[in-house]
Amino acid sequence: MLISINKATLTDCPPEEYEAMYAEAGDFMAKQDGHVGQLFVRSQTDPNVYVTVLVWSDLERYNRLDDMPQLMEIFERVVALSGPGPDSGDRIVLEHHKADVVYAGRTSPDEAKAGMVCLNRIRLVDCSDEFYEEVYRQGSDLMAAQPGHLRHKLVRSREDASVYFSVAEWESLDHYRALDRLDALTDIFARVNDKIDIENHECVVVYENSDQGADA
């Protein structure tokens, strides 16, 4: 199983144009061999930020996307895929990670659709990966037992092993914010809070497409 995570920050691209572009690309990717699921969300914490979580069966099939001119033409409306440069014409700032699943019950959505998504970008500063992953598992197991929890996964970047992304899907924002009242959860994550840099985004789902029943 291969996870691709893209964080896009809009600089010179209207949100509605970027969302329409992604929907067109997402529909195209969903028809390709090896596609498992996609989740495209917009941050309400920073409305210029979008994150895509693309789940693919394996790296080989995912890499085939690079040889599909129809898909490249769609993406090149907002980013120069040949590489950054002073005259690249990029209208977004893109951060891309191929990643491996560290923790997840499943990686693709089932019939229950998320009302909100909490997406965290975590960078280890003074913490071993083993310790962070164990703390995360403890916290996630507690969150998974709470009302409104749908799915929760942690993935680790292949490009930068110190970078993780946490993707938590909830029925509603109210269900997610009820976690603030869980002292036990606060105590678990307090063990790593001063050892990591974390970027938190409360997100709404813009686009979702999955092959039902595909598990990690």
C-alpha cells in the first residue's frame, strides 16, 4: 500500500479554480489501475491550504501516473511539473510526500463519510520514531473509542523520515472538539508535545473518491 500526501498552499490561484482542477484530476486517477482512494480537504485553520491523501495499491502503479499526458496537462495548470524555477509559473506552493502507513485500521473510506477531518503535519525534533509511534498508537486507540470517530491513520514520509502526517476523520467538528475534555488524551500526547513541531489543520472535505472495501 502506498500513500501519497500533497500539501498545496495557494499563492496565485482562486480556490474554486484549484478545486475544479483537482476534481478533474481526481476523476481521472480514480479510473486507473491500482487506485484505492482519495481524500481532498481544505483547511479551515488556513483556508489557503489544501491537502490530498491518495491511496494506491503499490508504488509501481502509482508511478505510472507520471507517464499519463492527460493527467500532467491538468496539473500543469497550477504547477510546473518539470521542476521549480524563477519563471516556472507555479500558482501554488506544493509539498509532496510518498509515505508508508504506520498505524491504521484501514486507509480508504467506507460508506460513512467524514463531516470534518483533522490533519496534522508532525516533524520529530527531539524524539525517536519508536517513542512517537507508540505514543500515537496509545492516543489513537483512545480516540477511536470516542463517539463520532470514523477513521484515523498515521503515515511516515519516505522523503523525510522525520515527517509524519496524521489523518483523523470524524462525523462532525463537535465530535472532534469533544476530545478537548479528555484529560487522559491530553496526558498521553503531553509526553511528546515539547519534542515535535506540529502543524494542525481542521479541514472540510472537498472531494472524495474510493474503491469500496479496499483495506490496508
